[in-house]
Amino acid sequence: MPSPNPRRSDANMTPPPGFPARRAALRLLDAVLRRGQPLEQALGSATKDIALPADRALAHGITALVLRHLPDLDALIDSATRQPLPEDAKARMVLRLALAQALLLDTPHHAVVATALPLVDGGPRKLVHGVLSALLKRRPTLPEAARLPADVEARWEAAWNADMVEASRLLIAHRPPLDLSLRDAAATDDWTARLGGISLAPGHVRLPAGSEVTALPGYGGGDWWVQDLAASIPARLLGAGSGGLALDLCAAPGGKTMQLAAAGWDVLAVDQSERRAERLRANLTRTGLSAIVLKADLRSWTPDRPASAILLDAPCSATGIFRRHPDVIHRIGPRQIEELAQLQAVLLDRALDWLEPGGRLVYATCSLEPQEGEAQIATLLARRSDVRPVMIDPMVLPTGVTSGVAGQVRTLPGTLAEQGGLDGFFIALLTKD
């Protein structure tokens, strides 16, 4: 089928089928790369004129694919232009979207071209058409291990090693598996069989990527909730509650709150966002678990009494969940990491003051940055003589996850790689004299 004429104006033409989703994807990509907005946060505004959920999902999916493979897509584009296009040029943005569809979604080439050219109406249509046509004729492929932004690769190699970077490249190229946390850990074998998955720890089931959550058995009955296995480790370290008070700080969307409630803790869950707190309440209602949910700013709020257990899931860069949210590695840099590390130190000190003597506090971040993990705890222990690490019982950890440093667990992109991998997390178990 012949490609559309690149000189033809679309001003008075009916857009081709699928065009609204591609226009929304362009808005999303611009919001993430040029304005630094999180992909999920930008989704509502970018798709406000799209009625069908399937089209909204397509816009999100195309954008996420571009973000997963951005450096490799850019390398292809640069190989077909005499001079590099500016990073934020609309032509480059449109070419990224078009190539992602052709190479990763197997969208027919004529449909790729037909929906790409109207995005640059009044702009460099001839350039986009020429570059896209030249590249598609080559029938290029993208590498199995997707390159990350150069600054991210350099930072992570310096912090960890080259093997960690290679593992990260493999993870970001694919959607992660679906992990479920069970309300009743004693029913792990039953749910593993019913759902057709595998279990890597009591109270856990892993399913393939792309599983339709709401259609799975047990969703309506609240028998489980979606939670990466690494994200379930912090609450596992606090064990059974026997009715003691547990504070879940920065609690929404509530996975750890539900774990603590299911383990018998009397949970007070605190989150600064009312919208997120409402989501937490909805999750509690679906699962039939109980917790008090409070909207408050931890920098000014104080509990009525000390707690036996505290879980501080601190605000962080979220670089550890890059395989679920690939936008994060394109938005977060050293400045944001440093600012978040300063906030984490403040919240750690406040939370420890709310812990009763002999109680336990878990500090966790879904971050791959040592400043938000290992360095944060080293600095804390140096400035507070009343705080010390607690040895972690290896029996509470998922098979294959270990505590390399006393009182600490670190998961990296290579952890449990053969089983589908884990998100990047740092977790520390502490007590106060």
C-alpha cells in the first residue's frame, strides 16, 4: 500500500483510524521527556479527549515502549539523518513513537506512516516521512538488552558494577511478571494451583506479564492484591503482630498496610495524599482487612502513643521500579536524589522518635541509589547511638534473597533473574534502646 503524500495537509481531512491514540502518546512523551512529569500522572490530561479505554491503554502502551527503548530508538533515528535532531524536537518525538510501533508492536508500516505524518502537520513532514521510510526499508531490529540513558548507566555502574547495568538492560526491555500477595499465607499452595503460577515465598504467587488482574480468580473476593515480591519484604520483617500498634508511614496504595493487617497488627496507615489514601481505603474494603487510614504530613504529624512496629516506606527516587515505570530513569537525576535523601533523613529521625524502646522499625525505599539506602542508614547509625540494626531471620525472606549486611536487604536487577527478577529495593531493620 503506498505511503501517504508527505506534502498533503491534513487540516481539512478526517484523521486516520488510530490517530487520537497516537496524538495522546505524543502528548505523554512530551510530558515525560520535556516537562519531567511521571507517565501515570500525565495520562489523564493527555487522554482527556479519548473516550475508549482501549485507546487510552494504547497511548500509554506506545509511550511506555518508547521509554523502555529510547536510546536505541534514537540511535536508529540518528543513523538516518545528516544532522542529529534536537532531543525535544517534535520530529524526533514522532519518529520515536512510529518506530516503537513498527518494531515492537508489529504495526503495519502503512498504518505507522499514516498515523505519524498528521502529528507533524504544518511541520517537517517531508523529513519525518523520508527518515521513517528509509528506516523501515532496512527492517531494523532492537537489541534484546535495551540500553539505558548514558548518565544512568554510568551512575549505576559506579555504584554497583557492569553486571548490574547489563541485568537492568535486560529487565527494562520487557514487562515484568505479575506478583500477588495473599491475604492468607496458609493458602499459598492452593492459590498457586488455582492461578496457575509459581510461588517464591509464603503468601506469594507469580503470574506471567500481561495477566488481566480483574479477571483472575480471587480478585472480587479480595483474596490477594498486586505487589511486587521485593515490595512485600519490608512487612515480612516485622512478623506477626498479636494486636500491637504498627505505623505504616507513606502507606498508599496499601500493599504493606494489608500485609501488616493480615499479620495481626493494629495498623495506623498515614499518607500525605488524600487521593492515595482513598485508594488505600478501597483496597482495604476489597480485601476485608482493617486499618485506620489518616491523611497527614509526617513532617508535622505526631502519633498519640509510641508504636511497637513502624514501617517507613520513605519517599524516594523510585529508580528501583524502572521496569514497571520506565519514565523514572528519564526524569530523575542526582539533584532529585539528593533532595529526597535529605527528606528521608528527617523522616527517619521523626519515625524513630515514635518507636517504643525495643520496638522495630523497617526503613524501605524502592531505589537503586545508595544515597537513599546503604549510605542513609550508615549516616543514621553514626549520628544516633540509641539506634542499632537487627539481624534478619533468613526464613522470612523469599528463596534466593539474602541479607548481605546485618539488618539490611538489597535487591538489584539481577536478583532472582531466572524467576523473572525483582524490583530494586533497599530495606533496613532497626531497633531503638
